[in-house]
Amino acid sequence: MPTLDSRLDGVVGTAAKTLDRAFGMKTVADLLGHYPRRYARRGELTPIASLPVGESVTIVAEVRSVSDRPMRNRRGSLLEVVISDGNGELSLTFFNQAWRAKELRPGRRGTFSGKVGEYRRSLQLAHPAYELFDDIDTALMSAEAWARLPIPIYPATSALTSWQITKLVQHALDVLDPVPDPLPEDLRTTAGLLPLGTALERIHRPDFDEQIEPARRTLRMHEAFVLQAALLQQRQFVRAMSATSREPGELLADFDARLPFELTVDQVDVGRRIRADLSGAWPMNRLVQGEVGSGKTLVALRAMLQVAETGGQSALIAPTEVLAAQHLRSITRMLGPDLAPRLMPTLLTGQLTAAERRRAALRVASGQSLIVVGTHALLSASTTFADLGLVVVDEQHRFGVDQRDSLRAKGSSPHALVLTATPIPRTVAMTVFGDLDVSTIRSLPAGRAGIQTHVAPVAERPAWFARVWDRVAEEVAQGRQAFVVCPAIDADAGGGSGFSDDADGPPSASEPADAAPTRTRWGVVQVAELLSGHPAYGSLRVETLHGKMPAEHKDAIMQAFARGEVDVLVATTVIEVGVDVPNASTMVILEADRFGVSQLHQLRGRVGRGGVPGLCLLVTESDPGTPARARVEAVARTLDGFELAEVDLELRGEGDVLGDAQSGVRSSLRLLRVITDADMIAEAREAAERLLEDDPALLRHPALLEAIERRVGRAERAALAKN
């Protein structure tokens, strides 16, 4: 008898190849985890005389006549069966199925189900489903039950119909061994859940509608519990490793003493936790999330100083050349002239000349450089470290788990610190980063002047477009600077979705799933041309910036902007993270509806960083009431990134928020929804924690161990380990 782990070819034969090609199914569990997307009805019991054409119906009728004849225009035969309910007649047609005449004999009664068609002004059902009975009472009674019986409709392909999948699923259920239940008995009882075998049976072939939701609920809890158990077990694996303890000392004390400002309450709290993690016996695995400008880099630098005290090196990997260079300058500035030479911060990127790269790689390999900042170049096989003690990943959503793992592999169980300026909803944090300890920096440093955000709906108010440019010029006239963000480099160069085609890594995870399919109107090229002819901009210093520029050119422009030598910077989202120019007061985001909520919030965070009040103008042509317009208006409504993260989740759904980079998590969620199942996820996590405390290796819970392997999969578990 097959189990959930049995190969499909041994259960469904040659259909296994089709299932594999269509859906990547390998095992019985994969097939039974392919849940119906909805349920259809066979139709009402309708008299033949009033059957509606084009609708699915179920009728009770008696066979009146049967005839089989060859078709005129093509090979084969046509079997025509006339049935009647006593008031009207209807023909059933079957092509090349003469054998059905043996069972569809005149006088036989039954239920007939199918879609009503019309041929030569007569009603007919082509290839209907039917069930024949011995007597009319049974026929009537069964017809009513059959009409109410939910028909599962599966995600299907042209090569594999829902009807065929139904047959394969039902066969698998018929021959399946009893299914062991991975949920602990107390959780199943408390939550009022079904046994796993019953839930699978009822979701695939329910007898009536009321059986479906309890089955769904049970299977959602299975997904939540198994995933949480996998994540928590992964956390245990990390804690079973031994790491070099990195005690703080003189370097961190000197740095703190030189700080010209007080750390915020949150920075102190998170710093205390990191300090304890680094001093511990196992590798730190911590995610720090915080608003744009909340001081995450400072927190990371203090961790690097603690590691450097024992001669350990820290590697900070950033998603773009611009951001890596910005981090290096920022870290060098914060260290000051006394500490910087002792730690020798070093930049390592793919855009360095061969000689520069050799010198940088030598400083890193020899251990001379205790702080290394770079992009994907850090992942190169030629980059080696003397003693890699800490890996810091900035803007983690830009990196896949394999990239992060290849960097960690360059040390011996190094500590890991993941930074993100994209606030993560609680349920997403539990679902995606459940094996990480999560810290949050909510408070912003003192002295921030704040940001005002306004929507400029130029489709409804065309005159506002001109006013936007006047407003920017007014700000510059007061000695301030401005960003103009465009969704593309060159709108005339094509690119259907209109998103930036920067060469700085993959698109942001916050880009919307429902982006407008039309071409963008405003690229960097078009805006630069517009401003060059604008009378108010004749004397202003306008520069452009995008990911296709050489790295040294990008860096030179950013440094010139930071020094105040550029008034208006027209750029793509290359400036989304890490760019710190306190004098920048204004940001215009063109076609703002093409960006996601989190991305708009990140971009907006580039202004209002000093004592100068910030102004953000979200220019959009989207219609009121559309999802695109709702995103833009949500960003204008609040500066709270954590509130916006929840709004983002509601507007777009977790599929896009989780992102493909989180391999294994998204693919393991079939029914669970992180938006609506927050309480269930929390309940599952608590239950999984209790169980793992009592049985860390799951020796007494073999069904759960099997379910973790099955649900998350070996490849996905490896991905979680790399996370």
C-alpha cells in the first residue's frame, strides 16, 4: 500500500510524467497537496422543458430511444440517446462510443449531468456524465444527493484537465495507507481539528459543502505547524554550532565615548541584545528591522567593533555599488581619524580596477582589514578572509539564500546580522524569518524635521504637473536639494512594465504585482530633457543617475550631490536605500503608482533626514478607487512604516511580499494565508516551541519529522539553513 512519500509512478502509472511536467509532482503527497481551487455544482434538478442553454444541469430521466449511425463528414460513429422526464425530451450524443448502447437501453432511468447545448433547435447534452438506477425512487433520491455533491475543480493545464486530476486524486486516496498525523494530540483536540487522513479525504471529495471548511482549517494548521517546527528546529541547529565568543572591549568603548550624540532607546536595547549574542557560545542569527534613517548602520558598526576586538573580521554585503560605497564612507566617517586606521575599512566591488581589487583582496586575506564592505564581489571564490567573525547583510530581500550562505561559508560558523529598512509584518516575520531572532528599531534620532507627503493626481488635475516642477525650484532657491525618481532609464527604449532597468541587482521585493502593463511615460532621459528646457531650471545644476552608468561615475555624482554641488538629482530607484544627504528636502516620484508601498516609503526616507523639513510629491495618473491609487494614497496618509507594511500585505497579498528569494517558504504555503491566519500561525509557533523543548530531535514524533521533510523538502530545508 502506498504512503504519502511513495513515488507517483508506482501509484498512477504513466500519468506521473504528465503530473511532473505540469506541476513538478514527484510523490503521492505532492498530488494530494494539489488542493481544489473551488467547487462546482452539477446543477439544479431542472425539468427538461425549461432547461437553460449553456448551463450545467442535472436531470432525472428515462431512456426512450437509442440509435448509432456513421458520421457523414468524418470517420467514426455517433451514438444518439433520447431521454424524457415525462414532460420534455432531450438528446444525448456520444462520439465513437457505440458500446454505451449496451447500458443505455430504452426504459432505463437515471441521473444525467452536463452542459446544455442546442443543435438544430433541439436541446442536447454532449458526452454527459450519468448514473443509472433500477427504480425511480432511488433515481430521484440519488439525483438530489448527486446534484448537491460538490465537484472539486483543480488548477489544471491543457495537457491535464481538472476532470483527469480528480480521477488520479481519487485513485490515490483509494489505495493510500492510513496517514500518520504530525500534529500533537493536544493541539488537534484544543483547536478542534480533523485527523490528517480525514481532512485530505474531505477536501478532495466532500459529501457536502459543510465538510470543506473544517478540512481546509485542519490543513492550514498543518502547514503553519510544520513550517514553524522546521524553522524552530533550524534555529536549534544553529545553536548547536560552536562560535568564537566575541567579548566587547576597548575599541567599542572608545567609539561610544567619541559619539557626538546619544543613542536612541531602541539602539541601546538592540545593541545590548547583539552584545550578548556575540558573546554567546553559538552563532548569532539576528534580523534588525528599522525605519529608514533609524540608525541600523550604527548598530551594525558597534557589532563590528565588538568582533574586531578579538581580531575578527566583519563583512557587510550591500545590494548595489552605490550603497556599498556609501556604507564605506559612512563607516569611515563614524570611526573617525583615530579608529579608522586601526580597522582599515576596505571596499571590495566588481567595478574596482584589477590593481585596486588585488590590493583590497590582500588586505582582507591577511586580516589587515577588519571591516570589509562590498557587493556580490565578496561572494567570489578569490575573496578569502583571515578570520570572518560577522556577516552583515544589508537589505536582505535583494539577496537569495544561496548568496548569503556562500558568504557565511567563508568563515567558521560566523555570526550573522541581517538588516532591513522594509518593516516586516509580524506574521511575515514569523513565517519567513522564524529561525531568526528579530529586533526592531522604531524610534528615530532626535533632530529630524519630518516629511510631508502629497499625492499629485495629474490625470484629474493636469495643471498640478507644472506646479510640481515650480515647487522643486522654490525649494532649491532656499538652498536645498531635490531628488526626482523615475520608473525607468529611458521611456522611449521600450520595457513593457516601465520599471527601472537598473543593473544594480534584482528588482525590489516591494514592487507591485499589479503594475500597469502600459509603457512608462517618464524615464530619466525624458525628465532631464524636460528640465533642460524649463525656464526655472536654466541656472540649476541638474544631474542624472542610474544603474547602467559605470560605478565610478555613479559614485562621483552621489558624492557631488552629498557635497551640495548638484541641485536636482534625476534618478531611478538606485537611490532607494542608503543615500544620506541631510540637505535634500524634496523628492518627486513620477508614476508613483508603479511602485510598491514599501518602496515608496523607502524612497521617501531619503529626504527630511536633517533639520530641513522634507516634502514628497507622489505624481500619479492612476484612477481613484484602483489598487494602484490606493497604494499611493496609503503612503501619503502615514509615515509609520510598520503600519504601511500591514497595508502593503493587505493590498498585495503575501505571495508577492514573501518573494521568491525565500525559497521553501512560499512554495510550502498552499492554503495558509499570512494575512488572515495570523492567530493560527502564532498558535502553531507556540505549540511547536513546546513540543521541541520537550523533544528537540523529534524522536517521539516521527510523523512530524517526516512531514517537515515532506512539506519543506530537502532543498527548501537547505535554503532555510542558509537563511
